[in-house]
Amino acid sequence: MSSILDAPAQAVSGSESRRRLGSKIVAMLALVLIALLYLGPLLTVVNVSLKSKQNFNLNPTALATELRIDNFAEAWQRASFPVYITNSILYTAAATLIYAATAVFVAFPISRKYVRASGFLLTLFIIAMFLPSAMIPQFQMMLHLGLYNTRIGYILLFLVNPMGIIILVNYITSLPRELDEAATMDGCGYPRFVAQVVFPLVKPALASVIVLHAIGVWNDYATALIYLPKKAFMPITRGLMVFYGQYGNDWTTLSAAILMLMVPMVVLFLALQRWIIDGILAGSVRG
């Protein structure tokens, strides 16, 4: 008798398990599709970089039948990688480190409301994300200050990023205020407190800010085109222009150069991925 009564419950349980399995399969297929959409362009660049110019001209979308590693050596020489990539590393490292250090000192008092109209200041940073670039007054200011066509002037252009401030403000808000009170009772000054207490606690958010800011500086082309006309100061993105011609483009060598250009940012992400993942998980727990 009990087995007869349990039959409907078992049927419901079996249908629910099949429904869950179907949902998991649909979710996996969706993730695979999204991964293909992201990896498709990258795999295309890898495929083109391994082709000879003749094979590419015959069939650009076909798979590479021979591995032309010489394309990377040719791209390294033609794009003047040793000079330009040194400039890019200098600009990216200097701008990112200075910005990361100063952003925490700006975000902390805003998040704690230690300054007047802190909410209004945060709103201004949010509005700044949607405002167009003030190119003409910025260009005139650089000229009058004598910073045009200089390394220092180019680095200073990347020391303002409202997105990083917003990320840090939201993260610091979740830190307990008891730390501030304990530091005040111990006589710890503001610079020391931020440097020794806040910085270690905001590593996950700071890692995300560093990666996003570094990618923005590393991939910049328009700003360098305007403010760095001197060839010796050009970043590596300007060096890629040697592969563009009036009557045609060298796509195979250009693809090889793009892959080499990706390597530093990939290394940076791999070095900071532990803190980035911790920040994502911490944010999901905090809700």
C-alpha cells in the first residue's frame, strides 16, 4: 500500500530532477555560446598570425596550413617593439601606480562621509563617466603648461578616472567603522591609517581598478596621436600603424603584433587574478 502511495511522489521527484538537468544543460550551452563569441575574434587573430601572406590572400578565413612563426619576428622589428613597448610600459606603470595610490586617499573620506557634501562629490564622479572629453580646453591647458609632447604630460592625462573612484568608494563603505575609531584612539594619523590599514583591506577592489586602468592606458591610441607627435615618445599602439598602407594592409604581421601586444596585460591579469576573484566573491556575499 505504501509503495502505491509513494509512486506519485517518486514521479514528481523524477520530473523535477529531469527539469533541473535540462536547466543545467541549457545554462551550459549558453555559457559555451558566450565563450565562443568572446574567443572567436581572438582565435581568428591567432589563425591569421600563423598564415603566410599568400595563403591569407587566397583564403582569409581558412585554417592555417603552415605555422609562420617568422611573422612575429618581422612584426617585432617593423613595429620597433623594443622602443615603443618600453614607452608603453613606462606610461602604463607610472599612470596606474600613481592613480591607484591617490584614488584610495580620495575614495576613503568620501565613503566615510568625512568631507562635506560627500554624496554630491560621488554624484559628480558618476556624472563624469557620461560626460564627453573636454578635448579643446585640455589641449590648450597642456600647451600653456608646457606639457605638450612630453612624457610627464601624457602620464598626467591618465591620472583621472571616475570609474576607479566609484569602485573603491563602494568597497570601502563595507569596511567596519570600528577600525577608524581604533586608529583614532591609538593616535594613528590619516596617511598612516590609509597606507597601513585601508590599502591591505581594499586589495581585491584595488586589483580590479589597476587592471581596468592599466588596460585603458596600454590600449590608448587617440590621446597619444594628439599629445605625442614625437616619434621617440610614441607608445606601441602607434607602432602598429606601420602595417597599414595606402593600397593594402599587412594583416598577418599585424595579427602577430596584436598578439604580442596582449601579453603584458594578460600577465598583469594573471598576477592579480586572485585578488580580483576575491573581490567578486566578497561583493556577492555582501549583496
